[in-house]
Amino acid sequence: MSNEALATTDTVSKEAKSGGAVWKWLVGGSLVALSPLLIMVLLLLGFMIIFMMMFGTMTDNNTGIIGGSISEIGENEIPADYLPIYQAAEEKYGVPWNLLAAHHRVETRFSTLEVMISPVGAIGHLQFMPLTWIGWSYPGGDRLGNADIPDHILTDPEMVKKYGGMGVDGNGDGKADPWDLEDAIFSAANYLAKNGAAEGDLQRAVYAYNHSNEYVNQVLYYADLYVEGYVAIDEVVAGESGFARPLDTTVTSEFGLRVNPITGESSDSHKGVDFACSIGQSIPAAKDGKVVYAGWQNPNNHKEGYGLYVWIDHGSGYKTTYAHLSDLNVSVGDTVKLGDKVGGCGSTGSSTGPHLHFEIFQNGVRVDPSPFIGL
């Protein structure tokens, strides 16, 4: 250490030992005197800056999905009679109407499912477990919340209050019924509000509803889609692998084991990656290649498997699949370039809603597309 540095250190040490009201700091090679009050002010400013940065980040995570005017997509997908119910529940509980609509869309496709009882026992328009509805202090039931509860108890607001449940009498008819649309929507708003949605913590609230990150992605995607300001991103850029991510939208199901959304099977092996998209949205080729198949998996049953799909050969043992399409823009034998439209997003085949099922084959074997497309 130089003599100058030793002298500086000695000076600072003497000031500290003296207990004086002035502290000296080495700044740019010179000693600067700072009073304790000034130091406290600087520290306070530092904490305020950090807090503002953190708050700004949390706000950005929810950009575009906090209520607002209904989008054209929302007008086309959401039944008009349901919108006033979502909005009334938002007014009462402070939960964005479009978040409630998104839950309804994901849970029961706006109550269009023929059977609204899940394999694990969730019931009604918004798929509540019986114990979540009436309260977990109700005697009996399993760890998932399923229980054999008589209807006259399950729908009694006094019983719900007694056991601490989430069920609500939304329409004021004296019953809190998960099979009543208004009651179900108001109860979902009640549940989400108590788990942070009313304060803007949407991800935590949605996760509490189903305990699945895939579910969170789906719900927030539709919530964003249903308000003005949603913009589909069509730019397709190849990565180092030569493959491009086909859609810059939410991944709703990853490659590997999952719970089958149709059968409820917990050991289902998902052989591709699913991307959320809206009906008719352009689906681009992920790499240059030649179309080797374009059509229905089963022309006699459009609800089977891939539905309407395209298969592209990229050479060197690689092929890609684009499934559940609504329409085709290519034919067998066509040569396509990266980004060329192969079809429109749809929900054909074995599907619960509009999405792209994307696969990569390597030497005849389906492999995880994630490392190839930068996920």
C-alpha cells in the first residue's frame, strides 16, 4: 500500500475513533466530509429508488390485463349475456372482469361443456371443489377438497359462512349454488379477491385457484386477449439451431408428462409444445422446408388427434408438425420459407380450445422443441 493510501486510511480511522459529528469518505482519491444527517438522507433516497423499481416491475407484469374495454376478440368469444355479470362482480370485489371471463373460458368454455364435473370432483360453471365452496372446516372429504355434501347444505349461505367457504349468493335468491351462473362468477371473484387479485397480484391469485403454472399462463393469456390493446406478434426469427419459435405467445403446455386436459390422466406424455393463439391467427413455418402432409388426421372424424395439420420436412432428419389448425395455406409438395403462413390457428381434432400444437421430429423421433426454439 502506498504512503498516500496509508495516510488516508489513518485519517479516516482517527475521525471514526474521535466520535466527531463529521465522517470522511474517500471519493475519487479525495476525502469528502459528510454529516450523519446527509448520510441518512442518501440512504433513504436509495431505499426509495429500490422500492420504486420493484413496484414498477410488479406493475409491468400485469400490463394489459387490468380490466378495460372489451376487444373485438372478446366480443366474438364471450357470450353477451355474461359480460354484465363479470362487470358486476368486478364492481363488488375489485377483480378485473376480463380475468373472470378468462377463468370461465378455461374452466368450462363459457359453460358449454356437456359435463361440468371434473375427474377430481370440481363442479359447476367455475369448477369449485365442494370443500372450497362450503369451507374446509366442513367434516369429511378428501385432501383435494372433494366431499359428498347434501345440496341443501352446500347451497345454504349460512352453512357457507359457518364453515368459512367461498360460495356466494350472487343473484340474491337465498342460495349460494355452484350450478347457478351468477353465484359461480361472484364466488370466483370472491376467491380471487381474497388471494390477491383485487390488489393486482393476479398471478398469485390465479395460481391459488388451480395450483398449475400452465393454468396461470392460459388464464392470463385469455384475460389479455379480451381487452383492447392486444396485439399478435407475427415476426419470426430463427435462432442458432436454424429453427424459430413459431408464435411469440404464451406456452400453455410444455413437452413431457402432464395432466391430460381432456381425459384427466395424470401420466399423459405430451409430445410437443402448445402455444396459445386466437382462431385464424397466422401460423408460420419454423424453418425452410417442404410440405409432406397437409390435411386431416382422420377425414371421417375431425375431432380426432391432430385434426387439421401440416407436416414439413426440413432435411437432415428434421420435421415439424403444426396441429389443430382451422384452415390450410399450403399443399403437399409446396416449398416454404421461414415465416411463411402454413395455416390458421384453430381447435380441430382432440382440443379444448384454440392453440397451436408444435412438434419437432429428429430422425423419426419426437424431441422436446424447447432447446431448438429458445424456450
